[in-house]
Amino acid sequence: MNLTHECTGLQLIERERERQFRDALDTLDSNREMARQVAGSIRRTGQVLLLGMGASHHANLVATAALRALGIEAFAMPLSEALYVPLPERPRTVLLTSQSGGSVEAERYLHLGRQGEDYFGLTLNPDSLLACAVPCLVAAGGSEQGFAATRSYLLTLALHSTIAKALGDAQEDFRAVVKAAMSPDVTAAVDHLRLARSFVFSARGGLQGVAEVGALGILELAHVPAFALEGGQLRHGPMEAVKADLGMIFLRDAAHRELIDSLIRACQEAGVVPVVLDVSGEAPQPGRITISAGRHQGLAAAAALCEPLQKLLLAVAGQRVERVGEPVRSSKVTRTE
């Protein structure tokens, strides 16, 4: 990060956010041919493994759900897990996702030389080690400069959507979401979460990848404990921690509405007013604070939640941290394990 007295960490993040939707549209248009090559490999090998770290891995989780919905055998793993607890070697398509294209884990995986795997990359940096080593889908606009993943997360979703479209998924909804660039009001949610001492994000299906990036954002930007618990995992024990000073944030779509509502009711019975990032298209319900972002599913639902989630994270962090977006113990590109 290049911080000066003229550009703070928060300003870097806001600059990324200002251009993310424009860059996402350009990304959709500039990766069609490479997406067709990736799709051809997936059809040939019959299995796709998505590898990444941090927000790249969380974007891969969203994409995995979308690929499985197309009948494709898809798995997402952190790159570090793939290095130390690898899957057995077999023919498969491997998508290495790294916004910088230079993480130490991506570099190490490329040197393994595993047999039968077709390697492709997803990155924002066309000059990176990853882009030079394997065929890559490259997002528009160059590398992200802000510390927390904002623009890079949306652009990685856009890259995945081009692959899904090449495999037969109708992705016009994703384009429509990006073109609309809606920005719902998050003021009530931010005010409500002011006294929260820790946070839990929870979803079902592909939106769990968005919940994961939400928890990561709280940890990186607000410097307080945050967890991302898939709805079923939340049911198996962690509900014991639900109390008034726990910020509960649910991501809700139409497909998993009833399961999420059941968890919301349980939180309400414990005296918690949950915040709900909603893409079900339904009217807000009483006893919760709802941030509505239309009706969407799959990758488009994740894209629709990017802007309100980013606003929420930055505002919550602003309540707790003096210099938001300026890391103390981390770096934008991790070069040590």
C-alpha cells in the first residue's frame, strides 16, 4: 500500500469502490474467449477445483455453489489447505484465484507439478507471476490498492460469472445487477450495531461466501472478533453465544428463506435484533433490520450484496478504528506463510 498524507487507507478503499461496477462491466466483456477455454476444460475433466486465499477463497465459495447448480462437480479449498492436505491427483480443472497474482501460496502450488490438472488463473494483475505462468482470466482496471477486498471481490465474482455463462448459465441477471449499481441505505443497521462487541455472519448456500467476506472485513477493518457460520453450523452449538451485545447479520435469499427465518426467530427469542441483508425480494418483516437489495440468486445475488455489505463494514469500522483501512500487522499481498 502506498499511503501518503494525501491518500489514507480509507480513501484508497473508497477509490476502489467508486470504480468497481464500471470495471465489472468491462470484465464481463473482455474475458469471453478465455472463459470458453476454461469451460471446455471443465467439460473434459469432469471436475473443477477452486483455490484461493482470503476474499479470493470466499468468492470461490459463491462460484462453487453456482457451478454445482449447473451439475458440475466443483470444490473450493483454501490454497494453504491444498498445499498441505492435497486432494489425490486425478484429471481436473484447477482455478487458481489471486487478485494480486502473487500470493506465496499460489506460487508454491504452481511449482508442485501435479499430474493431470489443467491450470487456469483468475486475477486482477496481468503482469503477475500467476498471469505469466498459466492462462488467466484478467479483471479490468489493474490491481486493487485498498487493503480490504472490495472491488477485487466483485471483479472476481464477475470473472466467475463469465465461466458460468460459458457453461450454459444465464448470466444476464449478473450484468443487470452491475449496471444498476444499487446502494441501499444501511444507516439503521449501522446505528443498531454500534454497541456490538463481536459479530456473527450467517447464510445458506452460495451466500455463505458473502458471509465469509463480511466476517473477514470486520476483522480487517474494525479489529474486533467476527465469525462466519453457515446456517446449519450455527445451529450446532454456537447459538449458545447469542446475546444482546452480539451483532447477528444474516444474508437471506428466496431459496433458503425459511431456514434463515428460523434462525432469525431464535435470535429474536434471545433478545437480539438481527440485521438482514436480503435478496429475496420480499417486504421487510418486523423485529429485524432489513437491507433490501432486490430479488436475485446465485452469483447475481452475491454481486447485489457487495455494495451494501461494503458500506456496512466501513461504517462499523469507522465507529471503532481511527484510521480505517491502514493495516497494522498485515499486508495487501501476503508473501510469507
